[in-house]
Amino acid sequence: MVIAYIDEDGTWKTRVALFHNNSPPDVYDKWFAVLIDTGAEKTVLSVTAAVGLGVDFKALPKSDKKIFGVTGHMMETWKLDRAGLLFLNVDGSFHLETCEDLLVADTWEEDYFGILGRDLLNRFNISSDIENKKIYLNRIESIQPELFKPI
């Protein structure tokens, strides 16, 4: 079970690390905050997060998907193939979720580095403990994760 938290501003967030090109991240200094957004269709990272995690942004293929930011501005996106997000479980272990067509957005105005959308969130049952400001993402066992395809 993945643990998340309710931030001071009331938003639901968790911390994840990026798994890219089959190289595990240095989990001690590469974690970043993402917003849990049940209204977002796709999971998206900011360019700042992607570059900070070692992704060669300029080498990514452009996506035909356009997304809108909180202020209504449209953002261009790029596809990050063969990627996954690493989550911290309640028991201290790690949990990897592969992402099909993880998007990277060009402009970002928020204080978090990405959004977990329904493409990932639909794999979990979500429960909240408002009093303790915690969110729990419990993996639905019957939904099999997409596995990386060999190159």
C-alpha cells in the first residue's frame, strides 16, 4: 500500500521517483512531489522534474496530446517511453508502476513536479484518513501492470 499525504493547502500529494531506460533511480535524492488528480486523464511530469531526473528532454518524441494547466493555458507535451514511477509503501518497501506514454509538459506554474492521472490512479483503491492527513493507494491485484517491452 502506497502512502500519500494531504498538503497544507488541502491538495493530495505523494512522492515518487522516476524509473527510466531500465535504470533504477537513486532513491535517496531523486524523489519529487506529484499531485494526486482524479480529474486528470493522464500522468504528466514537468520538464523541470524530467531534466532534474536525468531525462534528455530534447531527445524525447513530441506527443500529439495537449493538456491544459490550472490557469487554462495549453501546454505542449512529449512522450517518455519505457518509464515507470517508483512509490514508497507504508512498510518502507518500494513499488514500481510502469507508465505507458508518460507525458512531459513544457510549461509548469505549480509548486509540485507532476500529476498522477487516472491512467495510473485507476490501478488503485484510494482511501483517506483526513484526521491524520494521509492518503492510501492500495494496488488492485486484478489489474495487471503493463510490463516493459524489450527493445
